[in-house]
Amino acid sequence: MTTGATVWLTGLPSAGKTTIAHALAERLRAQGRRVEVLDGDEIREFLSAGLGFSREDRHTNVQRIGFVAELLASHGVLALVPVIAPYADSREAVRKRHQQQGTGYVEVHVATPVDVCSARDVKGLYAKQAAGELTGLTGVDDPYEIPADPDLRIETQGRTVEESASVLHALLVEKGLTI
């Protein structure tokens, strides 16, 4: 059976996490790799409906996603998880669960500065926050704890999506998680 793993892409809203994950997934599927993208927005809608954005609810959301990712990875799937996961202790709990289960885990910090994310503003969150229509925006008026020692840090500004996906693909090849 193919070795599975979880690849957790963390970063600010509009950093490029989901875009990179989908580009990488397309490339991996073309190679015949079993891969799933566990998109944070879809998980919030279907698995974590009813949770808010308090620290406790965000932690619960991350743990639920981590559980599903580990389950998929333990069955040979490469689970790509583009989720903000703003708190280091929540991400560490997911990593520890994977370690306890003997399942591979790779943490990727999509390190896009807040001003670049704000200019991209894929979902209009930064504009809503600036207009006073939204509070608790991660990295603006709610904390984002930058990973201290991720397996990979991708700076997306000045780099194409394909270049960012290629850097991550190279890491997965190096770790023996894909060809």
C-alpha cells in the first residue's frame, strides 16, 4: 500500500493555501497518487457547522480536521489540508496525534504577508474588516501564531502557483511521500 501522510498548509486568509493545495493535488493525481484536499471552508460547512471563531471553537475545528486527515492518511491517502489553524498548540496537537498513530505529517507555512493577502482578498474578508463589518480576522484583529519550525515555508509573493506547488512537491519527493 502507498504511504499516506497529512500535508498541513497553514497561513493567513488569502495566503494561497487552497490554491497551492489544488494545484499540487492535480499534479499528484496525474501521477496516479491518491490525494484528497480537505478545504477549511468546506469542513466548516459540513463537519464543523455550528462552530464559531472563538479560540476554543477554532481549536475544535482544527482537531476535527486533523482527525479526518489522519484517518485518510493512515489508509494511504495524501491528505492536503489548507486550513488557517492560527494557534500553534492546535497544530501541535494534530502533529502529536499523527506521531502517536505512526502517520506522516508535514507542516507547511504559506508565508504571505498580510498586506499581500489583503490585496488578494479572495473572499472579501479584509474589505469587510476594514469597513467594520467583520471582527476576529486572523492576522489582523485576531492572532495568528507563525509556525516556529515548519517542514517548509513558502513565500508566495513573486512566485507563481505552479512554482509554489513545485517546491512543496519536491519536499514530498525528498520525504518519500510521492514520486
